[in-house]
Amino acid sequence: MSTSPKKKHISAQYLEADKRWTEGLILAQSPFWVIAVAFVMLSGIINTWNDVDYILFSITVALPSILLPALLSKPGGRPWYRRYWVKLNLWVSILVFTGTYFISHYFFDLMGMRYMFNNKVNFSSGVAGRTGGEVPLFLYPLTHAYFMTYFTFLLVAERKIVRRLQPGRIGRVFVVLALSYAVALGETFFMASPLLSDVFLYEKRDRMMKVGTFGYMIFFVTGLPMLRRVDSHGEDWPLSRVVTEALAVFTCILLLFELWAKIIGPL
């Protein structure tokens, strides 16, 4: 019985080390997709593409967050499918798929989001939405690259701020809110740029920046506290629990967007 606490402590250290290693690698590779996306968007090259080009590009920028940890991770005390990089990718992929498939229509209807890519292959809910907006298929892997970086940044930033400031439970809520708003505002500012208006825009840019950003941050306010729990406190989560919790996050996000629609309505 005297060895049980020691084993648990070592296990917790191993899990935390695996998380830190994964987070560092994801952030290190993030400039690749940021530079690539900025280049094709701002240069106008993306305007000359077809569906094959879009899909090949989006897969290319999404793969490093999967391939790099798969190739560089060292053998440990768990099989590869129990490593944190697998769980993080799985959690994010579920949120990306459900969010893109369903929640995109809330952005179409409530926030005036519009896509004008030269694509023909779309994939989204055929029931949700009133304005008939469609989601290009290539945005699924592209958004995976985005969200892997966003959520990893949020995890690292929150942890460092909380450790340094020790704000307490209520203070931690404000930390999550501030970080979530910062990420949502940053992406909205870039994507709402007039320089991208040939392929993407918000019909009411100023309203989206001032008000709609609070709607977008629903993803991060809801997701960050839940993702933080994966493999925490020495618990090695099975993949089934990761899937269940990710679907629970989506359900919460969906309910909050419904609440937004009832209270705020279209911008």
C-alpha cells in the first residue's frame, strides 16, 4: 500500500509531461499554417483554385499537427492511441466537424458570414440555416489546423497566467473569458479584412467586430475548461471519454448559440 501513492504521482508526472510536449510541438509548427494561409489569401492565389487545390492545401496545413507528434513522440508507458496528441487531435476534430457542419449556419444567419470560394463541393447540414449558406468541404481540415493552434495556445496561456497571478476560481473565469475573447477577436479581425473580401466577408463588419466576436468566443469559453480536463489529475482518459466530452462541448455550444439567436438575434 505504501507504493500506491508513488505510482500515482509518477503517472501524473508522465501525463503532464506528455501534454507539455504535445503543446510545445503544436505551437512550434503553427507558424507553418499561419504563413501558408496568409500567403494564399493575401496574394490572391486562392482565387484561381478549384476543389482539388483547396482540399490538397487544407490537408497539407492540417497534417503537421498529426504527423509530427506521431513521428517524433517517444515510446512511453502507453500505446500510441492513448497518447495526448491523439486525444487532442480527436477532441478538436470532433468539435471542428460538428461546429462546421451545424454552427456555421448560425454564422450565416445571425452574423452575415459569406463564403465566395471557387468551389463546388460543399458539406454541411441540409436542415439547419435559413439563408442557404453552404460550407466548402475543404474548410474542415483547414479549421482543424486553426483550432489545434487556438486551443493549444489557450491551454498554455491560461495555465501560465493562473500560475503567476493565482486569481482564484472567480478570477480564473475572467482569465478564460479574456483569453477566449482575444482569440476570437484576433481571427475575426484578420478574416474580416477587406483584403479577403473576394473570398470571405461579414456583411456588417463593424457589428461583427464589436458584437459578433462575443458570439464566436462561445467556442473557446465552452471548450477551454472542458479540454483542460483531458488527462488531468493523473487520469489517463480512454478515447471513449474524449469522444463523449467533445460531443458534450458541442451540445453546450449549440445551446449557447440558440440562446444567442433568441436574445441577440441577427447583427
